[in-house]
Amino acid sequence: MRRFAAFAVGVVFGLTLSWSGMTDPDVLRDGLLFRDAYLMLFFASALGTAFVGTRVLKALQAKALLTGEPVSWTTVKPERRHVVGSVLFGVGWAVADVCPGPIAAQLGQGVPWALATLVGLVGGLVLFSRRSAAAPA
């Protein structure tokens, strides 16, 4: 059931990204260069929805649908690693004209360069996991 739910959420997410144009490099590029407000408005609507949604979940003391576990999270003070990670994410996004989310949707749409982006993403994840494993605790 969990795998089906994860698959269904992934399909809905991919369809939403495709429908909204977030898999189109021109839309992303124009938004990142502030030539078109669509990307920023899309982000603002997502941020607003998440802000309200998380407050509602917390107020209702909601439980996860599949596991029954309480929905909760912790907050941490931003550290150097968060800033460095954000910069690396932004640089990768600017170079590839896509963030990690839409890569699968682009592959589904038959966008040829999405495969190269996926290879870069997987390579980055492998390097990160090796570095994390080698780092002292």
C-alpha cells in the first residue's frame, strides 16, 4: 500500500509539474532571470499552501494516513552547510535549467537532456553519501 501511495503521489506531482510548465527550461530560465513572474508566483502559492497546511496539521494533531504516526517536525538553526547546500542547489538549477523534482517528469515527456541531468544528480548524491560516510561523527 505504501508503494502504491508513493507512486500515486509521484504521478500527481509529476503531472502537476508538467501541467504548470515547471518542466519547461524556458519557463524556469525566464523566472530565474526575473523576466517572468510566473515561477515566483508559483513558488509563492506553494509556500503559502505549505505554511497554512503545516499549521493546520499541527493544530489538528494530525496523524500520517498510512502509518498512523503523528505528523511532526523539528526546526534547527541554519548552519553553514545549509547555506552551502542552497548555493550548490541554485548553481545546479541555473546550469541545468531544472531542479531535481521535474527530472522524472521531463524523462516521462521524452526530454533528451533530462537523462544527462539525472546522471549529474545521481553523481552528486553518490559523492555526497561517500563524503558523509567518511566524515567524522
